[in-house]
Amino acid sequence: MKCLLKYQWVKLPRNQLPPGKGIMGSWARLASRAAFRTGQARYCGYTNKVSAGGWAGGIVGLKSILAIKRRRQALEHMDTLADLGYITYSLDTKTKKLTYQVTDWVVRCSGEPCMGREAVYATEGYGFLCLPRNVTQRLAERHYQFAEADAWLDLWCHTVWQESSNAFSFSAPAVQFGQYGAVLTLESLGRRWGWEKTKVWRFFRKYADAFPLYKLPGAFGCLIFNAVYPTGEQFTLPSQDKVERILREIRTKDGNTHENQQSDHARICKLVAWYSRAVLPREQEECRVASEDCYITRAYFSLGKILEYVREDCQGISPATPNFELFRGTLPRAGPADQDDGGIENGRFEGIPLW
């Protein structure tokens, strides 16, 4: 399924949370264990009412979620997240009951089938979270120094797949910061994260399996792909030759070859956004003839056949066809409320979400 730049959220599997240390890693762990629907939850023999995006329990449970051994350190993480506006939480000093609510809760994916119809918490590692694209933006705006988990999630939230203004994203999911942000530089990422260029380079060396970096010729910059983003279909990372061929095709579309008012990087960012559509037909034609490395990207399903698969599950609903419910009204959402950016939240998407 496409993941376009105009979509307000991206999906993060619960079994693939950000590695390393960082405040956004703690936020992702809290969000992954939050309730996917409003209901009654049990904790240590007590029944607590929780709302969607919330959790109720105790300090021991909180430390387990955050993978932190010390009580004080766990509460410091909660205070930092609350100060940044990512959560609200309360701790009853008498009963020791702790509750938190994730404020950036856009859409929920139900893990109901394998836990019973009364469950409100998803099975650990099951399904995926829906992250607002701008969930890490407030860190950059406050000039917060990113940790590894923060940078990892920042790249993930800016992933696009089959974005028409980025020809490279048709080969594999690519990281793109805004309309003119398909081509990146280590310097710009360093300024955003509060890192030196050498630290940015070490980060990509360490997480090359997840975010492979492709250097472009000259001073154009680099491309960053997301090799583990769940697209719902099989893909292979492009070769360096293919990346450079697409880049050459885009540059040949530019008639103003004597433009010297901008840097090479700024110019190529605009060219990619302007002329990606012009080179897309050829990229798509390469997959018109079936071959071993050409994957089918669309299929038509019979509703009756899908229902046959549904019966195979333990509760009569297949884990492969999760229950989607959208939040509207008073709950927070990414971006202005009156802005129609397309995507699932605005009722415009292709096909049946089967992931």
C-alpha cells in the first residue's frame, strides 16, 4: 500500500520499536502497550477503566514497559515526555496506581482476534502503531539534542513509498523531509538532530540494515532508504547504478543548465520534485513484463474468499485483517484540523488494508 507524503501518519510494527536510547524510544514503548480501545483492563487483580491510547497499572508495570530498572529514572522519562506534550500521566501516592494517556493518538489497529473480545490491550509485538508524521518535529523546533532512538524514529516518520514527487521511492521506501527533501545531506541532518557530521555518519553505519545510505555524485547529497518499512509487498533495494541512472534522467529534463544562484544540493532537490513524474512512466514500464525481480503491485480480491480466511482464526477474525477504527472529534491529530491531506484519515486510499 502506498505511503504518500500527504498522508498524515505512517505505520510502525509493534515488534520493531526504535533501538537504542532516547525519549522517543520510551514514547514508542508506551504507545505500543496502550489500549487500542476503551474498556475495562485488569492489572494485578484490579480492574481499571482505560480509554483508547491509555494505560493503567503500577510502577512495576511501567518499568517493565520502559525496560528501566530504577523507579526514579522511569518517572524522569515520564516527566520529560509530559513536558514535551507527548503524554499526560498521574500517580496516586496512596494506592500507587499510575495511569498515562498518549496524546498523539491518531488511529488504532485492533489486536482483538487472538486475545478475546473483551481485551483492550494489544498482544505485545502484534500489529502496528500509527505515528503522526510530525511526531518528532517538536523536538527539532525546541532544538532538543536527539538520541539514537529519536533519530531512528525521525527517519521512520518521514518515510514515503511510491510518492509521485520522488522517483526513487518507487524502487524502495525512501526518507523524504517535505516536498523538496528527497535528497538529504549529513550536515542538514546534523543540524536537525544537534549532532556533528561524523556522529551522523556513524549512526548510518550502525543502522545500515534499516536505513541504507546512497551517496550521489558531486555535492548533490545522498538518498536514504527505509529497508524495513512494511509496504505490504516485496521490494528490493535499488543498485547504485540504477539510482544514478534515474538521477541523470531527471537532470536531463532541466533546460536551465546555467542556473548558478543555488547550490547543487538545493537545485537537485527541486529537480527531483519537479521532474520525477516525467521519469516515472519508464520506471513503471520496466515492470510490465513479468520477471523474477518484478513484483505484482495490485490484485483484486473476492470478498467471499476473504471471509473464508476470516473463519480460520481462533476467534473468527483473522489477524491478517485487523479492525480499523478512526478517531475523530476531540482527540488529537497530526496537522491542522481543517487541512485535508488525503490518506486513510480522509477516506482516500486504494484497496483493502490487509497488513
